[in-house]
Amino acid sequence: NAGVTQTPKFQVLKTGQSMTLQCAQDMNHEYMSWYRQDPGMGLRLIHYSVGAGITDQGEVPNGYNVSRSTTEDFPLRLLSAAPSQTSVYFCASSKGLTNTEAFFGQGTRLTVV
Amino acid sequence: AQSVTQLGSHVSVSEGALVLLRCNYSSSVPPYLFWYVQYPNQGLQLLLKYTSAATLVKGINGFEAEFKKSETSFHLTKPSAHMSDAAEYFCAVSDRSRSDIAGNQFYFGTGTSLTVIP
């Protein structure tokens, strides 16, 4: 089973460039989310979605956009990359019930120079 | 809002020694509680979860955690550390009291890095 697949695994951007981090899941999960992981800060929620066409902001949404056109895909867009967005990004999915676990992708390590 | 506190950002134990990683939550209604492990350059993997069926929860790789409502804690333990346990461990909660969208959100602690000394 593929689970949650993120691409790319690594990326270097110049300040001001834009890019899209891809996330796909094959478990028919309703709930998908994006986190960023920074040293000493744990994982912080950027955006989440509870189904196709429905997205909302998390704790740190500024500088990021999302859309959910299908159940399977939940891309994260950086509109104009900044050094502060250097981080490891994780996509996660879950069935949408509060007591179910979240399944995580392998992460995307992004460096903005 | 939910919050999670993990005491000790770094814990070192000798191989074969007891592992104890601490997690406290702040919520008037006990949340759903999870422990995740992250090995270097990998994503997060579920170790165990508490959903109110039993206060002592057993997980994978010999780990277990005990939910203590009076202490608002969910500490992770393993009787005997193995070299392969070296990783980052995250405690997370989701809001049991919410049946709407917000109940699906996970709140993570800042993580505890476990080092196992041979």
C-alpha cells in the first residue's frame, strides 16, 4: 500500500520563487492536512481539508495556499518563497473521525536561499 | 484550545534501561491521545493511541503508555531500551469534545529526542 505520498523529497528555492508540494493518499481518507516541522517547535498545522472542495487554515497559514479538487490530492503552494519557510513539510491524512490516527508522508525538506 | 507539553527535549538512556518520556495535556475534557515516533529522515509513525477503552495502552516495539486523568498525563514507557529506539517521539492530542471539523485536528508537542547509549 502506498499510503501518503509526498513529492519532491528535497527542494531548494530562491527567495521569491513559487512551487507546489504534492501530496496524494490512496486510503480514501476525508481529512488531509499539511504541517511544517521546525527544530524545537514540533509540528505546526498549516492548512487542512475535510473533503473535496473544503479547506481551512491552521495555525501558520500565511504564505501558503491549498486546494482540494479530489479526495486523493492535497497540494500545498508556496506563492513567493521566503527563507522563513525553510522547513520540513509533512502531509497527513485520516479517516476524519477524532479517534483515528493520522498517516504521514515521508516529508519534503525545503530550503529557501 | 488543546495543548500538549513534553518535558525534556532530549533524553538519554543506556541500552537495557527504562525509557520514560513525559507528556501532559491541558484540557478539561480528556482528549484522544497519541504517541508517534519519527526515525531520522522519515515521516511519523503511530506507536499507540488512547481512546478511553483502557488506561494502559500497549503499542508497537514494546512501548506502552498510561493515561492518568488526575495528572493529565500520558507518559510513554519501555522497560528495556534498545539501540533501535533512538528517534524523536511526539505526543499528540485531538479534541474529544468536538464532533465538528475542529475535532479532527491534531495538536503536537515539541518532541523528545531519545538517545540510547550502548
